[in-house]
Amino acid sequence: MARLVTDYLEETAAQFPEKPAVIGEKRTVTFRELRGEAQQMATFLIAKSVWKSPVAVYLPKAPEAIASFLGAAYSGNFYTPIDVKMPEARIEKIMETLQPEVVITDRKHVAAAKAFAGEETIAVYEDVMETESADAARIAQTTARIVDTDVLYVLFTSGSTGVPKGVVIGQRSVMDYTKWVTETFAVDAHDVIGSQAPFYFDNSVLDIYQMVHTGATLDIIPRTAFIFPVRLLEYVRDHGINMVFWVPSVLCTAANFGVLDDVDISCLKKVLFAGEVMPNKQLNAWRRRLPEAVFANLYGPTEITVDCTYYRVDRAFRDDEPLPIGIPCRPDTILVLNERNELVAGAEQGELCVRGRSLAYGYYKNPEKTAEVFVQNPLTKEKDTIYRTGDLVHYNERGELMYDGRKDFQIKHLGHRIELGEIETAASSVPGVERAACIYDAEHDDIVLFYTGGAKEQDLRLALKKLVPDYMHPRHMHPIDAMPLNANGKIDRKKLMQCASS
């Protein structure tokens, strides 16, 4: 039985040594090669006497990055992915907090790495592969000292103060999550997973560790393919991708461009999505195109190891209906608490809180922020930590959780509490609207709606009068050519706010 994530790789490399593990733009590595390169990197780190320390991986999204992650795990350290396309200011803030013992990069990016890391900390991937031989005996001695509660990775998420927060996740949490995904969606060695998420975004944890655990092949889809929907679907078809875990914006773009019927994507059998609200209008287009596929809405912040609830889409929805976020991934992990810190009753709205082994250990070197959201369970006097997500939810009549929005997205306007997501759902259902996003201009007490598609503002205003109360009507509406997206592929609301104020 696997004790550590590296045990997964040992098992898959033994069972499928020559099977493609990771397909990148420039090279494909087999499970044997992935294990070998991870162990070479581990041997290098062990020789440097680095132990239970942060290892920054400053590499493109490629097989080398995954081998470096696993090399850190073999050597008893933990990793932080830092994408080479990240803004320099963000990298500097992450590095200031992380203070890594080693920064793994490649020859192409070593000069850039020296701008934010000391030369003595930099390890060049190609040099390690050329000079280091895997020392199986030293690796075995090292892994024997690792326990499953040790830290596996630290992923940095956006902080409200502008300083990224490092979410600390342990090995056991990832293994529990990986096992749940494998069992729930019947992932096995026949699957080809099409990777969209950047490695610093926690959706990628599902992609990487399903590959390592099951022997599935992970196909890293080129970033440029996501710019052109037809090219993306052709890539799915040509590479036989049968499973994806994408952000809804990617799925919406393909549906909005009307290209789903232009390419044969019948190979796609499992369509999972998370990271933002998935509109049923676009989901229905995908479901009509792939009636036999499994569609599932996964929900969860980085702090609870990727996901804590899921909904396997099992019935028809109108375009203007919201999609459930479903039921807990693991029993007894979800609490919905009202403002009195009591469990909600019936359809009462409350804050979604999470407990159990999936929780992060907190924020790296940030005890103040950790103490704000990782708190004692108010329902018991025994020591029991819960994470307060800041997300508002309620139970529907089927006992499924419905996402109502963020506590910080809930606004008070004209004396009414309003969820901006409700306006977005209503606007998205209007013919001619492809995607809608709302922001609140607090300075002017205005609701501002941005939308894509050919709908005329007058028609949209008339339609909204039938869908939402007057006090929820946006004062300003802006048609735009395309929704701005952040690096994770989600709607960039900060850019929309800048547009509204300009």
C-alpha cells in the first residue's frame, strides 16, 4: 500500500515503464524516464543536505517541472511551482516569503532566475540530468524518514493585501484526494488527461497525481491552443484526450464560438470543471454535443486540497438555472454555519466551512492570516480546526449545496443584500449574451455589468426586468469583445474594475 506520493510513481513505473507519462510540447517522457529524472533530481537535493525545505521550481509547464516536483518529494522537501510567465513583481513577493533553499530552472531561464534568487541556490535542470546519477540506496534511506503528514507543496494564491499567500498542503491530503478522484471518476491507465491548469493553480494537482497514481497519460495542451477554440478541439481529437479538468471559461469559449459541432470530440468521456461558476447555457451546449460523457462540477478553495464538494450532472437544467456544487467529497467534512455559528436549517444561507484531513496546515510563514480563517470548530469544545471559506451556500430541496456567492461579493445596494452572481446568471441566459460578469463600484454605489455577444443593451435591459427585481438592475452595461481572463483562465474581475473606473 502506498505510503507517500512517490510510492505511486514507483508502482506505475514498475507496471507501465514504457508507457507515455507526460506529453509536452517539446518532449514526451515515459514513466520509467519520469521516475529516473525525479530520482536524479532527488539525489542532487539529498547531496546538498536539503531536508524539509522549500524548493522553488522555476520552469515552463513541461515534463521537467513534474520531475522536479517529484524529485523534491523523494528528497524529503516540498515544492512551489513558479511559472516562467508570472509577472516579475509577483515572483519577487513569493520568493521573499518562501526563501527557497534551491531554485530549479533550465538553461533558457537561468539568467532570469538570477534576478530574484541567489546564484548559489540555482540548480540548472539539464546540468543535474547530465552530471547526477540516481542513488537508489540514499533515496531509500531518505524516504524511510518521510511521513505522510510532511508537506508536499506550497501554492501561492492571491492575497487581499496584494501579497500572495502560500497554502501549505501535506502528502496525506493529496493522497486522500487523489484516491477519491480515482474511485469517483473511474480513472485508470487507459485515460488521457488534457491539462489546462498552470502548475501553480491547484486544479493541476488532480492532473498530475491522477497520472502518477493510475498510469494515465498527462497531455500538456499548449497554451496557444486555448486561444483558438477550433484548434483546441482539434488537439483533443488528434491526441485522443478523454478526460479534462478545466476552468469553466475555457468550456464557455468553445460553446460561445459555436464550434462544438465542427470537430469530432467523441473521444472525450469525462468533463470536470472547477474554479468559477459554470453557466448552464454553455454547459447545455456541451451536454448536447457529448450526451454520453460524464460532466461534473467540482468546488473547493486551495486551502482544502483542491475540492471539497462535487456534483455529477444527472438531470436537465434550464439555461437560467444555477448548477449545484453538490455533496461533500468526503463524509463529515462540510459544515454550513449561519451568522450565529449554528448549523443552518432547511434552505437557510450560511458560510461553507470545511474540516478534516484535507485542510491545509495554514499559510506559509503567516500565522496572522492563518488564525483568521483556520479556526476552532464552534460546534465542539474538543480541538477541531475548520477552514472558513468565505463562500455563501444553501441546501436545495434535494439536499445538494448551491453556491450563492462570496461573502465579499455580496453587496448592499438600495437597502437590499444582493448576490452579483444572481445577476450574472440571469444576464447569461438572455439570447445574444455569451458571458456576463458583474462588479460593484462602491465609490459610486453602482452595479456594472460587462457582457460578450451580440445582444443590444436595450434588449438586455428589457429581459432583465423580467428576471430580477428592479433594485438588482445594473446601472451601467458594457458590451465587450471578450472577457479578460487571468493566468488560471478565470474571469479577471480586477481588470473589469479598472475598465469601469476608467
